[in-house]
Amino acid sequence: MSQPSDPRLLVLHGLRVKGVAPAEAVAEAVDLPLAEVEARLAGLEAEGLVAQRSGRLAGLALTPSGRDEHGRLLGAEARTAGAHAAVARSYRRFRALNAGVIDVCSRWQVRDVGGRPVRNDHRDARYDARVVADLARLEAQAEPVLDDLEGALDRYGRYRPRLRHAVDRVEAGDGEWFTKPMMPSFHTVWFELHEDLLATLGLERSSEADSDADVEAVP
């Protein structure tokens, strides 16, 4: 069995991949009881590692010190589990699927009509059915990648059921589960998986295009 993550790390990690989120969303993302997440967040806030954000996107977020602590714990976990090489290989395969996911999400939101992009009003059932079929195909292609990730680190096991649930809801006719933000739609969970891989490997999105040659060498 792969190594389970420390709950303190999981709570920090939930905020890292979500950016800004309430305790309920963190608990759902990391599969911990809400009461435990709330207690740990309160402790992390007292340590100066987590802070409340207000405004349009309100919730809890990591402070700069919190990001440093999260990075330290994440690196230590990967070294202890000997998981870095396996995550790096899976990340390469994820990148190969990512362009398809971006494309299918774009086609769900925007259609080409007479050579002109227009908002998809979802009145063309045959068009939508083709896009949903492509989404399901990509989710199936991602399963071997998720298998390998889960074998490396236990916390990656949380992505498969969330992605599968989103596809099930879309196939059942609830299109919000395709790309809607601020809920665990397919796009939201896929984005969080991407952030998870980058954080685990110590990469930034801004340098991602140059990362393929270097990712295996990161300690």
C-alpha cells in the first residue's frame, strides 16, 4: 500500500491546490472529517500559516509562511515514500492528456458556427453528446495515470472518484458538472490535480513548458 499523508499536510495541501476555500471545501477535497479540518485550520491560522481572505473570493488561504511549510512537508513526504520518480512519470502522461481536456472543456463552452466562435447554448443535443463522449474517453484514459499516482502516494486516490462522479453527473444531464467553477466539476478537479502534481514536483506553471527535461532530476 502507498504511504498515507499526515493530516496536517493534507489540510495545507487542500488549500494549496484550491487556492482560496472554506473549510467545507477543504474537507471534501482531502477526505477528512469537517470537524478535524476546522480544528486544524484554526491551529494553522494561529501559527500564521493560514489566513482569512475577504472579497469576491472569500475563504481561507495559505500565507507565504504557509506555502513554505507546505513545500517543506510535501518534499519530505515524497522523499520518505520514494515517490518522486513515479509522480514525475505520471506528470508527463498527465501533460499528454491535458491538451485534450482543455480542448473538450472549451468545446463544451464555445462552438464554431460558420467559422465563428459562439457561446454553446446546449440546444444541439447531438453536438453536446459528442463532447460528453470525448470527456468520458479522456477520463478513462486518465485512469492508468491515477492508478500509478495512487500507488505512489495515498492522497492521489481522492481524484479518481471525484473525476468519475463529475463525468457521471454530466452523462446524466447535469452540465454544470462539466466546467462550472466553485464546485467539484470535472474541470475544477482536473485543475486541482494539475496543481497537486506541480506542487509535489516543486514546479510552477510559469516554467512548466521548460520542465520536461528537468522534472526527473528534481530531488
